[in-house]
Amino acid sequence: MKIVMMTDSYFPTRDGVVTSLTITKGALEAAGHEVVVAAPDPGESGRLPGVVYFPAAEFRSYPGYYLPLFRSNKMQVIGSLDADVIHIHGIALMAVKALLCARELGIPSVATFHTMVEDTMEYYSPIKMPRELAGRLVWTYLRNFLKRPDAIIAPTQSTADELLAKGARPREVRIIPTGIDTSRFRTGEDGTAIRGRHGLEGKNVLIHVGRISYEKDIGVIVDALAHLPEDTVLLMAGKGPAEESIRALAAEKGVGSRVFFAGFVPDGELVSYYAAADVAVSASRFETQGLSVLEAMAMGLPVVCTAHRAFADFVKDGENGFLFDGGGTECAAAVRRALASGEGIRRNARRTAESFSIEVSAAKHIDVYEFAIRSKMERKEARGRCRSSKRS
């Protein structure tokens, strides 16, 4: 099968959408399918071979992201690829262009719903407006968008439930978590070198992996650190627009010397960073997947997460991780439980992660692609029969 993945974000940008797309692309290719990526053009220095780039301008409100604002011949380029299906990653301008390509070229389309955009509007919208109004506008748009692809993929049941509760009425919804490569995230890895690099010897290390952005509520973790012993530190593996804000908050809370910023961590070092940690933590209420938490669980790390959205789907408090609902005080209490936890938590965490196999995810993607192809064909045949009956 030949799949064109059209995405709002791609390398050199690093975010959950890019991670999910890359994992899914690799799994599909390993299963013998062909995948072509189409993305906004980040400029010559950021281009990768084999990618179809749409002319774009940088999104000033969100550095590192690009908007395909310009007219081009890229629809013809997509048509020349002779794709079996278009897989849409995102809901912004590239997603709209993907829907137009699918409609004009007669190609079935599937969209993965990655991001609860409503939660990001107050930080990144170029037009400032009350949160409630922004939410209404976003969901008006999303309800219209989500009914157009032949199928919608939700990474978790809670995401699917939220879409339906907000009034979205997709033609088909499938629950397909992004798979993770548990053979890569091994429990026997050594994090000694990473601890030495950052001066973390003898410390209880909390790790946060991912983009440092406002909607991730990282400030809750910084606040929690102020309620924990001096030998407990936070290692931030990632970068993003909220970094200076987090540095300032850490200084204000008196824990500036206990927060370590590693910057962007290459994939080849990520496993060692997890191995250097004692607990993985996320305070985000925004996640539709929580891939970094699943990676940590695959490493056998105790995890501490908010009891919201994706995390509540696969983290069971006191069984394979620890959940909290509230602010820094509640987060700190969950961290204490995680630091005191035994081998059973680690074993159960690893077992949970193993259920998110990349092979199973790839097979489910092929199944939904085949459904989309059949569904589009059936609708086309039904329209043909309707026209024939009207003529007769």
C-alpha cells in the first residue's frame, strides 16, 4: 500500500505529532508499505530528502512551526504519487490542504487527532480572546473538520470520548495508540554517564521528556520540587518556548539550582537519559497519547502523571504508576510514593508498555486504511446508483 502522510509539523520541529508520525511511518515501512511525507517547507537548511514540501512561512506566534500559506502546484505532485490513501496528521492549514487533495484527487483520507488545540489557544493564538470564546470557535471548526475524512484515529479512548462529547460526528472512529519500540527502551541501560554529565550523582532524579511548552504545565513540577528534599532534582530533556519562564519560576521558588536543562536530546541518547532517572513525571493535562511516559514505563521507571486524558487510560494508580489531581503539593506527594515504590511497580509499568506494540499499531493502521478505501468506494457507487435512478 502507498500512503501519503500530510502533516502540520515535521523535522526539524520536534513535538508529539512528529514523534508519532515517525514511529508509525517506520512501522508501516517495516511491514512492507511505502510512505511519503508532505509537510510545510522549513527552509533549505531543514529539508530532508524524499519529503514533499509545501511553500510556507514561519509561524511567529510559535517558533519552529511553519504555515503553508502560498499557492503552489503541490496538489499535482501529490496526485502524481498515485497514493492509496492520504493520512492527515494535524488539524491546521496542511490538514485543510490534505482534505482538498483527497477531495479533488478522489483519494480516501484518514486523520489522526493528535492535539487538543483548545488548550493551546491562550498561548499561541495570534488573536487574543477570552478562553471560552476561543474554545467555542475551535470546536466549531473541529466539528466541521472531523466529519470530512473517511475515518478518524483517536490515540486513546478518552480522546475519542471527548471528541464525541464535544459534538464531533466523524464517519468512523478507531482507537489506535501510537506504538513504541519496547526492544529499544531496555531496563538494563546505564545512565551513569548522563548523571555525571549533569552533576547528578547521589541525587533522586525526576525526568521530564518532551517539548518545554506552556500547555504542559511544567510549572506544577517545579512547584512540587520546592516541597521535596534537597537531594531531589528535575532533569528537563527537551527545549521549547516556555524554557525561560520555567527558569524564572524555578528561581522564584528557590529551586533554580535543582532544575537541569539538557536541551534537545538526540534519539541515540534518549534511552540513557531515562536510565539516569529515578522517576518520570508529567503534569500535563493536554496529552492525547503520552508517548514519553510510555517510553519511561518501557524502561521500568515509576511514572507520576496527572489523572487526566491519556494518562488516566493506561496509568493505574499504585499498580503501574502514580496519578495526582491538583498542583505542586499533590504532585510532590505522588513523587514521594514513586521514589518509595518497589519492583512490582516497575514490572507492571514495563508490562503495560509492552502492550503498545509498534507491530500491532501498524496492523491497525492498515486495517483503517482498507476501511477508508472501501468506504469511499461504497459511497461513490451509491452516488452512481442514485444518479442512475434519477435519470431513469
